[in-house]
Amino acid sequence: MRKKIVAGNWKMNLDYAEGISLFSEIVNMVRDEQKGEQLAVICAPFIHLNSLSKLGGTTVRIGAQNCHQNESGAFTGEISAKMIKSVGCEYVIIGHSERRQYFAESDELLAAKTSAALKNNLIPIFCIGETLDERNNGSYFDVIKTQLTGGVFGLSAEDFSKVVLAYEPVWAIGTGLTATSEQAQEVHAYIRKEIAAKYGEELAEKTTILYGGSCNPKNAAELFAQKDIDGGLIGGASLKSRDFVDIVKTFNS
């Protein structure tokens, strides 16, 4: 049975008080309403991580949105995986499309960040996905294969088994465009096929693959009903407690 996860990505939003308030609402609502086995995770800005890890307990798990590839050193402004782990985090997003686009993060760099996360017993949520041009010109499978090969397929099978993947069609993030459930399933199935080719069918079937393209309470049920979609990496909807918890509860029905 693959682990079902709904992970919220707050991105660069919410000051300290706002984050505490929203997270407290989410924890209480999940505790009262969530009945299934799926995990709720909030990936918050660094300023929130220490406090949220104390508030969440086992009800809502905590993740960071990025980490540095080195353990320590003269890297002003950066945060290491060791530091993230020390404040109680369990997850870290690596390779989000915004990091790839705005900070020019390469597959080689993301592979190093993934290794750093695993070394510190963090679960990487490793993001892959194509742009609108790559979708339109039909190269999206090649793009995704390249990202998998360069980012995580250098891991041992044991280490890869700890990774959560997130497919995020870049063209469907904050654009008003949304991938259909069939489009999302097609790519998730392709990703699982590539994992099987690299690591074998058994590990492929155990790998959690999240969908990360404008998932909301209205489309979550249809998306999560697809054979190879195991949850979501939620952006805007994670900033509204009711919307986020409704997505988490999708697995209850």
C-alpha cells in the first residue's frame, strides 16, 4: 500500500503570527475531521518551522521548502538539512519549479540536496514537471525522464525508497490552467514506469507520487481517484484552512 500524502506548500507567505494562526486551525480541523490513513504535511517558510513542529505533534507533519546541499559552512543566508531536522521537520521540498526557474537550480545541484536530506533523515519531496512550451511541443516525457535521471536515479534503491515524488506541470501552477485528471494520470503512470525500469516493479508500486498542479477541493477527488496519483502538493489552497483540510479529507470518501 502506497503512502497517501497531502502536503501544503505555503511558499513565501504568512508572517509569524499568521502562520501560527493558520496552522493551529489546520491541526484542530485535521484532528477532528480526518479519519483515513493519509498524512497531512505543511511545508512552511523557515521562520515557522520550529514553532509549528511543536504545535503539530503527529497530527500534521512539518516540512521545509528547500535546503542547502552542504552540512555547514560559509553560505550566508542558507539553511542546511541538519538544521531543518534539528527543529523537528520530517520533510523537505526539493526541486520545486520555482527554485528551478528563479534560482537556476540544476539537476546536479538537486541531486546533492536530495542526498543531504536523506543523510539527515529527512524525506525529500522531489519535484519534476514540464513547462507550457515543453507540453505543447510534446517533449514533456523526455523532460521528466531527464529530471528523474539527473536528480534521483543516482540513488541506491534503499535511498530511493525514502523519496516522495511530486509531478507539477509548471504550466498549471498559478496560471489558471489545470491539467485534466487524464493528463495527470498519464504522466504519473509514465513516472512509475520509469521507476520500474530503473529499480523494479516492486519499488515502483511502493513509491508515492503526488500531483502538484493547482489541486483544490473541487478537483481533488477526481485527481486522487486516478490509479497512480497518491495525493497532492498543494499551493494556494493550503493557505486556507478549510480548503486544505477538505483536500486532506478527500481520501475519507
